[in-house]
Amino acid sequence: MSNCFFVKHSDKISFLYLTKGTLYRKDHGLKFSMENRTLTIPVGIVSVLLIGPGVSVTHAGVALACQMKCILLWVGDTGCFLYASSGSEDRDNANFLKQIKLHDKFRDRMALRLFCKRFSLDYNPRRVNFQKIMGMEGALVRKAYLGIAKKYGIPWEGRKIHGEWASQAIYNKAISVGNSCLYGLVSSCLQAMGYSSALGVIHQGNMMSLVFDIADLYKLQYVVPLAFRLSSLICDDSIEPKMREEMRKLFVTSKFMEKVVMDVEDLFDENNYQDRKSTR
């Protein structure tokens, strides 16, 4: 895998992922040395630097990034897992304030929008009651799991996440590992965009509530099919590193960060929740 890759969405959010090298300040700029070459980091236009495994960062490098309002996120391979972050104290909080406003004013409609996108349903807040449609969640999820399990010839005995890890079914281990990778990437995106992961829309009462809300959009489409496919081929503990490896490939090949950024921006677009009245 390349030592760095750049993910850009419109002119607002730019992610630069770095791995296996040294990030340092030289004169008035940032440099990244890797193997036999050195790159100049356009820190003035990059919003987020994802610091992956094998990267050393100098104190001066961190200081310059913060001065330029560039966020540093220490992450696992290809953005899987978020370990720590840094940023300037005067960082803009406009998205967080918008999040609070929309949560207070349109939470039911936001939750309904997430739910409809997750299950490919038509979004119509005037015709569909959120509480009623949420009662459909369990049945829709079970139906989806059963269909995917049948496709790959896996006996489905339910999603069990409690109890001893060693005694869990191979597919449950694979799903849990995949979800963990997904949570790390979504956490990175939300933090980079300035939204609070603690203020969820559907999920509540957890510091990762919004992470769970956004991650649910992708589990049935990406994580579960991959977990069942690998479980049909692997029947031992090698399923865990293999699942992580395949998730990392998925994040890169499908431009996953761009998907997350676009879905988050769509969720927090106030225009999606305004009643449109005809004008004459």
C-alpha cells in the first residue's frame, strides 16, 4: 500500500493519510520523508492529517499543524480505529452549533432520514411516523442478515455479541471486527468535520452515539456481506486479521471516506427538513 493517499470532498474537507515515515517541520512548511523520497505537505489547505502506523512526528511538526488549524488524528492502518487527536483551541465550532440546532429542532426527521437511507426506503416525513417505522427495524435487520447468510451458505443463529469471545461463531467475530474498523473511520470523519460523536440522532446515551448512527448506514451493505463471505472460506481465528485486511482494502478502493463525508453533510443539511410550501 502507498505511504500516503489524499481524499478530497468539494473544497471543505481534505484528508491526507500518512504511514511509515517521518513528519517534521522544515523552515515554514511540513515535510514527510518516506523510504527514498520526501513530500511537501500543503498544510494550509489540508484540513486533516491521518497519522497511520509507522509514522514519527516531531514536536515542531505538531505545533505547525495546529497553528495552521490542521487536525492530526492518530489512526490504525488505513483509518481503522481512532486512537488520539490534536487540534488548535481556536478551531471553528460552526458545525457543532449547527448539530445542536438541528438536533433540537428536527431530530425525528433526521432519524427518519437515516433510517430510510439505511433500508432504501422513501423519505416522506408527512406520511411516515418515525416511532412506527423504527418498530420495523428488528424485522428488516433480521431479514437482511438471513438473506446474506443464505447467499453464502452460513447457518444463521442470530447476532450474539456477549459472552466469551472464543466461543462466538466465526461470522460474529468477523462482523464485530469489521464494525470496529468502521467505527474508527467514521469517528475520524466526524471529528475532522467538527461534529460531536456524543450527540446522536437515533442512538443516545453513549459518547459514540453519532458514530453508531452513521456506521449503521454501511453495515448491511459492506460489513455483513464481507463477514459472511470470509466466514464461508475461513473457519479459524485467522478470520480476524483477514477481516481487518479486507476492510482496509474496502476503505481505499471504495473511497469510503468520501461516502461518509457526503452522508454526514446530507444529514446536517437543514434544507432536507424544511417544509416546502408552494408559492403563487
